[in-house]
Amino acid sequence: MKAYQEMNRGELTAERAALQQEFDGYKAKGLKLNMARGKPGADQLALSMPMLDALNSGSDCKDEGIDCRNYGELTGIPSAKKLFGEVMGVSADEIIIGGSSSLTMMYDCMSRAMLKGVLGSEKPWGKYDKVKFLCPVPGYDRHFTICEFLGIEMINIPLTEWGPDMDLIEKLVADDETVKGMWCVPKYTNPLGGTYSDEAVRRIAALKPAAKDFRIFWDNAYAVHHVYKDTRLLNILDECKKAGNPNMVYMFGSTSKITFPGAGVGYMAMSKENVEFTAKQLNAQAISWDKLNMLRHVRYFKNADGLRAQMDKHAALLRPKFDAVLKALDSELAGRGAGRWVKPDGGYFVTYIAENGCAKRIVSLCKEAGVVMTNAGATHPYGKDPDDCYIRIAPSFPTPEELSLAMQIFCVSVRLATVEKLLGA
């Protein structure tokens, strides 16, 4: 098989005609397939249905003597702190259990920093002329949306499967006191699916920022979401303590893709000092969260081993879908000079890296043929991928039949866009 870059113009023109005919055939089907976000499939959601029976009208609804039907326990019920503290690798007094979403907790945490500052701030972040955040890319579009909404300037940091460019990070945080923080998805990175190396974690924990109120937003949403390999991640809070920076990190997680998105449990972990400081701020916002939902989760999982057993079931459902995506890419695109892709260890995505300048065209072609994908550019701040090459494939939501058809369309779109680019079309 010839790579497209090795073909002459006549061969490329003939290839484009053949691909256009195949593409038009798919387009004529009038399909409506959605691969836009990493949503759990119906089979995954079914796994957690028994949790709804964990509480009923005859339940005592108490947790260590606390009536979970009533007000109180602003930082969460004891059993939930113990369970999710173990998942996050922290003690029960180093975690706050909040609402249903870690994204909401991240937004609230950032908003409070802008309005009131963080522990040790001289003044609120919003009082500075400029606030900057470091954003490893490719990354999570919702992180970027928070920064853009709050007027925080974002700086791209190159990311590999093993972590961000630490030389660049160390220089930026040491030289510029307007750099107030950094986003990280450290395990099964969104979207590459790799895990930060021990070296990367230690270097992040040992940063020496010019800004004394610098914070790491450690979004460990995929901490237990293995698909092929349950990788090991160093505990960032432990490493920060060793480096003399115990208050520098906020860790986030939730059960959104473990039980029910929108009806899970969100949590954030940090030093005891940060917990006390944050609880005082939360006191102005809420009296308590949904403790019945916390209790429901605890009684269903019982302990961290129970939660991990649930994640083995998720992995068993997701693995065939990831296999199907990777098989399609290997069989249809390998050797053609039409980009490359990363096999993830876990998480919810397969990252496809197109030839430069092709990603937007590929996503547009897919949409024409009835396959909706995440916008090209979503992996970068402001929706601007400078090389126009990253595409996030989300295999979890479609049925196997839909996924097979969607990948056929995706691969034809990739080939067509690549040939068009080489022809200068």
C-alpha cells in the first residue's frame, strides 16, 4: 500500500473520486449517529440500577448517628468521606463531599478564588490586572470554558501520554506571578488516555511559583476508569507535603461515569488547612448537600473494593468498543500517511492526530454523513488547535452496530480530507 504522500497527482485524483463516491453512499443513508461526548452507554448505566434500591421508605437513613434527611454536615457524611477518601488516597479529614458534579466543584472553586482568593492570598485573583492558567494540550474543553468565562488567560503547555512539558511549566511559574494555577488530568488524560509519570508528579509537587497563591487543579475524574491497564499514579497531595507545598493542590473526582451522570457524588480533596478554609467559604453558599445520595452510594458500594469491582464491569463493556475503534483505524488508515492515533490505557477517548490542517475538514465531513463528533479544536483553549490536527473519538455511547458504521464513515472522511489537502483542494 502506498502512502498518500508517495502518490502522484493522477493517483491522488483517482483516489479522491473513489473516496467521494463511497462517502456519498454513506451520506445518502441519512444517518444520525452521535459520538460527540464521552457519555456512558445504556449498558453501563444499567450496572448501577440496583443502587436505587439501597434506600427506601423503610430505611433508617442514618450515618453514624447522623440523620441524612436533614440539614447539616456541610463537608459530607462520615462514611462517604471514608469511601471516597480511600478512592482519592487521602484521609477522611482531607476531603469534602459536595453535590453531584466535580465540574461544578471546580467552577465554584475557581469562582471563589476570583472573588475571595485562596488560603494565603494577598487579595482575590479577580483584583489582579491579569490572571493566567497553564493548560496542558490536548486537554479537556470544560476546563478551558471555565477559564474563558472568568476572563482567565490560558497558556498552552504541550502534553504527552506521560505528562506535560515540565521544563516549560517550571520556567513559567517561576518567572510570572500572574500565573495562578494549572489544570491537570493526571490519570487516563483527557483525551490521550495516558498517566503522568512519577517524575512529572514529583516535579509538579515541587514547583516554586512566583505567585504564593498558585494552585494545581488536579482533575482525577478517571482515577478508576481503566479499559486496558490499571495504571499507577503517584499521590499528588503526598508529594506536595514532601516538597513543602501541602496547600498547593486541589484534587477533584466524582462518580458521574461510575453510577449516573448528573446524579452521582462529587468530591474534592486537599490539605486539612485547605478543607477548613474552603468550608468557611462554602458556609456562605450552602447548608448541606444531598446526603441521601451520598448514603445511597455508600450502601451500594460498601467500600472502595466494591467500587473497583464495579469499574471492572465498566471496563468489560467499554473494551470491545475501544477495540472496534482501534481495529478500524489500523485496518483502514495504517500505512496511508493519513495521521496517527494513540491507544489509551483507560478513560473515555481515543485520540486521533490528523495530518496538519485536516481535523476541521474531517469533523465537517463526518457531520455531513450523519456522524456528530466533538468539534475540532475543542482539545485546546479558545477552541483553537494551532495545527488543526487533534480529534477526540468517544466510543462509549453508540451501540456496537452504530459504532462500526460511524468508524467506517470516520475513516473515509479522514482519507478524503487527507487527499484533498495534498491536492490543494
